[in-house]
Amino acid sequence: MTIRMTRRAALAGASVFAIAGRAQAATVIRWATVLPVNHPGVAMMNKVAAEVKEQSGGAIDIQTFPSGQLGSSRDLIESASSGAIQLVDEGAAQFGQFVTPFSILEAPYLWRDPEHIRRALAAPLMEPMVNQLIAERSLRMIGATYYGTRHVTSGSRAIHTADDMKGFKLRIPEVDTFRVMAEAWGARPTPLNIGELYLALSQGAVDGQENPLPTIQASKFNEVQKYLVLTAHIMTPRPIMINERTWMSLDVKQQNMLKASIAKHSREQDDEIVRQEAGLADTFAKGGMTVIKPDIESFRKPVIAVMPVRFEAKWGKGLWEKVLAA
């Protein structure tokens, strides 16, 4: 039996084979976060994914998973470390659970403004901790965002000074620096995954929480909290980490493309966070929250008295001063 193939059929077959080859060659990068879908950080992720896919001609396919779909903060970092996912963004102190010096980047009363954060993250002082994270956890920092300035909210208690925090069940991330801060205020630190926080606040399982204003809005915590207390106790940088094996699988052009897209859209995200922060306290007040401007020094003084000394051995001698001076 003789099988004849027309030129058109042969070309069609070759085209199908080429398309299949390109599809197989595409690098799939799963980017997961605990941020809710309406947070500016998720909009940034989606913009990066679309831009990189277009610029790479489909060779890099970034798939985004917001709202903790793939796990808690710690779960996602461990998954990125193992390569189960390839990209993760988290508050800097979360990475301190794996490489301890990172927790200094989310220490209370450290940063002056978002520009101070950007300068420090681009400074040589970051190199040792970044290299340690690569060596020990196979994670490489390829960008960062400004998550916002954190404030306390309360469900039933007006808080004007740190003395008013005595016995207050304050939800915190599962991070030791946050625990020490809460204890310095006299509060009862209560670690809890952010995905469980709305329900815990609504049921009174915790008395309050602390987060940036855009996160409070995106997660609708203002619906179940009566008081917004403008403590401004932490400015949070949110590093973006890629699995090292994934990074090394990209060629130099693709690496530069990914970093450039993240840098571009991260800055847009930062500007949006700053814009929202400028007006959200008034928005919450109009929505029924009582906004309190507390005695900031009463919150700052007990934390500064214990934090640098307590963590110097973990962070490294002199790192606190170097970050302050960046």
C-alpha cells in the first residue's frame, strides 16, 4: 500500500509539529501570593505575566495564583524553595524564618519612607543575605514592592497609647519580630494566617490586627473592626523571589526581561499603594470607623528598647545601623 502526502498536508503537519515544539519549549512559571485578587500587588503580577508572555513570544508563561490558593505564607515560600512553584512574594520578615537576617527588613520603626526602603534593598548590604538565601533555600530576590505602612485596628477597644494594648489579642504574622513587638506593647500576640483573619475578627477570636490601609480595605477588615489606630509602626517591603533552578533555566535575555518588567510594574504598584494610603483613613472614617491618632512615642519607645538588642545575634552586629543609614 502506497501512502501519498500532498505538499499542503506536509506543510500542515510541519506547522503542527512546530507549534507543539514551541509549546513544549515554553517555561511555565507559577507565581503565588496570599494577597487578595483586588490588591494592587495582584494587578502588578498580572501585568508582569502579560508583558513577559508577549515580549518572550510565549516562551515564558507566568501563571498567577492569588488569595492563598496554593497555601499560607510559609507554605508558598517552602514551595518556591522546592520548585513546586517558581515565584513568590511575601513580607520580608517571612523570609527571615528561613534566613534570619531578612527579618530586619520588616523591623518596627526602621524605615523613614518608601524611598529609604528602595535605597537599602539596592545597597551592597543586601548581598550577604541574598547570597545566603540562594545557597540555603534556592531562592533569588529579583524585585520588591512597597506593601505599605502598617497600622493597628481594634474591634471593641479604643487605643490611644501602648498602655491600652495590655492583654489585647493582636493577630500577627507567624514571625518572631512581630511577636516581640506585640509583647513590648503588652499585647497578646496571636499568630494567624491572613486567610483566616476576617472570620477570626468577626467572631472576636482576636481583638484586632495590624496591616497597611490598602490591605485592610482589600481584605475588608474595616467591616469587622471599629477603630483604626494610626500607629505607623512598620513599613513593609515585599521581596519577590524566584526559584534558583528556574532562574538558571532562563537565558540572560529572558532574565533581564523578567527583572525589567517586575521593576516597571512594581513601581506602578508602589505608587498606587501610596495613593491609596493618602485617602483611605478618611474613607474608613466616612464608612463608620473611628480613626485615632495615638501617642506614637508610647508605641515606639518600648519596641526600640528591646528589638535591636534582642535580634543582633540573628541579624549580625551593626546591620541595624547600616540599614538606618542607607
